[in-house]
Amino acid sequence: MKDPNTRRTTLSAGRPLRLVALTAVAGLTLSACGFGGQGGGGGDEGDGTTLDLLVPTYSDQTKALWEDVIAGFEEENPDIDVNLEVQSWDNINDVVRTKVQSDQAPDILNIDAFAGFVEDDLLYSADEVLSPETIADFQESFVENASMDGTQYGLPLIASARTMFYNKDLFTQAGLDPEAPPATWVELKDAAAKISALGGGTYGYGLPLGSEEAQAEAGIWFFGNGGGYGDASEITIDTPENVEAAQFFQSLAAEGLTQPDAGATDRTPLIDVFIQGKIGMIVGLPPTIGQIADKNPDLNYGTAPVATKDGSPVTLGVADHLMAFRNDEDKAEQIGAFLDYFYQAENYVKFVETEGFLPVTKSGAEQSTNEAMKPFLDLLPHARFYPSTNPTWATTQAAMQSQIGLIATGKDPKEVLAGIQAEVDNA
């Protein structure tokens, strides 16, 4: 993630917050980058061990934050040196491919996807490097997303989630209680109708089904009805739960309770309309808080869990990961020492909050001092994820982005989802 809202990954089509299965060893033959040309993840210096750490840039502060972590670790572990390399998100996937092809994989990598590396047997499992205490500290929902075939390989690093933003002034004008946002679909539809009835270019619910991240908006509705996208072994699009969810959000558009042309509207510009005070409710991300502060600090808004069919909490979660490479030299003990140090709450919380993300550890959530992030933190245990380790997820995502908007134009939801399912099955 460049930030929790718009991070580009070069391995799949551009969109916000995507997680894709990285195919590690196919691709470009670029010159080796970084780590001083040391093969196999670096080597020993004197009697000590050198760990190579490759990370992307999240902000202007990323390098300094890692340097601070490394300085503290090396002070406590003088026999271990950590060699830091920082790359942009635009470059890091190519750099990783080159290093892996050249037998110069880093010892520790920070990136989004790990599935391709697991398939090529390149990674340590979490229990081979982390202490049981560190493993137990991860939020369970993120552990599941970081695992393949029941074994955890990805080490969740930072997270983003979704919550509903709502305009309290519009709620008041529509005769709604601004301190009681809707929790169920029925309540949301009622609130959207009353807000839309205010007129003057005001819309009840912001429904972004354009190509930017249609799979996210639709996924939130699917999850809210007990549906979803399937798992690592099977993609499921045209389930009864998903069809019912699609029929419901279609009804919002059909009854004029959303902005016009919902099927072609992207989330980023639509959030700007919310910030301008013209939308009653919309699903947003952690950066939405900062965008409101910058663009319309006087906006009287609240946040609440995304409304679901029965009111049960759920959110769309996205995480980037650390991962440990199994190089020629066994450095599991030293890698584990560094990672255990990093995940200590006093080190980890400073890193994640400075970068503007959500902590993925229980202790980090408990020690977080950012009150604005609390609505997102409260939902992390209920996070659902894209099945990004499924080899056909990229096809699924592209089909969702190009076709799900048809539902807002009046096309039969069952037919649209069946068409997407057929495309995935034939991929």
C-alpha cells in the first residue's frame, strides 16, 4: 500500500488496495539491485550475521522509521547487522523478481502478496521464525488471510479496513437520529430514502460500482449477507447470498436513493462528493478522515460499522505482509529475533501509526493512541478478505470491475453474476 486508499502494484491491473498472488520467478531479467551484490540473501560479516531487509516506501518517513527500528535492534543484538533497502511501489515487484532469479532474495521482504513464493517453497513458515507469543498476538482474521493450506507464511504488517461514514447534518435535516446510524439494510434504505427526499442534489447513499474498485463495494454487500468471493481453492460469485445482496444494492439505484450513474461512478471522486456534504452515507477508508480534515474540516460526520442484512459487523480487510525467505544459509533464529523485536508493541505501534495504517496485532490495537482510527480497529476482528491466493482471483477481480456496474443500469443481477462466474470458471 502506498497509503490505505490508493496503492498500485505492478503485477495486476491498477486499482485501490489490491492484493494479488505474486508469481515470483517468471518475468524480467534486470540487473541485480541492492544488498551490495551479496548472493543468497546476504552473508556474514566477521563473526556476526547480516540480514537483508527489502521494503517499499509508504511515505516520506518510511526509511527513517525502519532505520530507527534497526538501530534499536542492533543495539540489543550486536552480533546481527540489518542491511536495509527501500524501493518504491512502482519498482519493488521487478526488484524482487530479479533478486529471486539471481539467488539474491532478501532475508525479509515487505510486500503485499506471498502466495507465489510459497508455491516455489521459498519462505519460512511463521512458526519457524516467530515466537509463539508473537504469532498469538496477530488478529485471527489476518492470520487466516496470511495462511495457505492451514500454514501461516505471511506475517501481517499493516492493515486497512472499511467503515461507513455518514453526514450527521443531513440525518438531522431528514428527521433521523444522527447518533443512531443504520445497522441493517432495511434501516439503511429507510435513511437513504429520507435523505434523498431532501432534494437539492443530495443523495442518500454513495454507491461506487465503477471500475476503480467495484469488487470492493460489491464485496462489502456480499459479505454483509454471508456471501463473498470464495477461498483459495474455489471462486464463488453467483451464490444465492451474493445474488440477494446484488438485488438489494440494485434496488437502491433503481429507486433513486444513490447518485446518478452508480454503475460508472468510482469511489475516489464520490468520496469527494460526500466531503462536500451532498451524500448521506458512503463506505470509506482510514485516509477519508484526513481528506475530510483537509478539504472540509467543518463537515459534521460520524462513522459506524457498515450496514449488513442482519446487523452483524463485517468489514473488508486488506493487509500487507512481511515474509522470511529460506535462503542458502539458515538464518531463522536471527530473522526471528528481528521480527519479534519489531512486533513488540512499543516498536510496532510507532511504526504503524506514523505511517497512518491500522495495527494487525492485538497488543498494537490495545496501545493505539489514534482515536480517529478506533472505528476501524473495532472492526478488524470481523474483517473478510479477497481470496488473493486463488490463481483465478485476478480474472475475478477484472470481471467484477468491468461488469458489476451493469447491475446499477437495470440488468438482472443473477445473469450478471452468472456471467462473471462463467468467465472465472473458464479462465
